[in-house]
Amino acid sequence: MHIIPLQQRQWVATPFEGVERCWLWQNGTNGGTSFLRLRAGSKLPHHKHPGWEQALVLEGTIRIGETMLHPGDYLFAGAGDVHDAEAFTPTVLLVCSEKGVEYF
């Protein structure tokens, strides 16, 4: 069993301005479970998924690909899917990924 109390979460800056990640578990193939926090206006560039990815919007409004997502919305991206993302309000996602992502 692996437990991370709220007070022990560690947010780390990503290479993308206004985007932070908090790893909860990593699987050894660049995937795992994490929170992704985006400031309003921040963007993730086009990227490819070498494996599946699931995301649940916990807070905020974000466009992923052509679709606007809101709190409670769920996304499944299959292996080979390509998209970008842009946060319209401060946004937090719970992300589970098989093999991470490949940025162009």
C-alpha cells in the first residue's frame, strides 16, 4: 500500500510555463498517476501518447484537442492519440498514464 498525505504532496515545475505536476505513483515506463495543475492561459504543446492515458478534471476548464472539459469530465486517450491542451481557468487534472507522452 502507498499513501501520500495531502501535506506531503510535492508539486514540481514542468518545462511548460504555468504547468506543475505532483507524482503520486510512477510505473517505470514514464507513466503512472499524477495531478497536473495548470494556471489559466497555460498550454501543453501537441504531444503523442505511446500508451493509453486517462484524465479526470477536478477543477477548472480546459480544452484538450478540440473538446472543452469541465469539473467531473473524463478523457481517455488511446495509444497513438495526438492532441494539445490549454487551460482557460486554473485547472487541476488527475492523470493516469501507461507510458507518459512524447512532445514534438
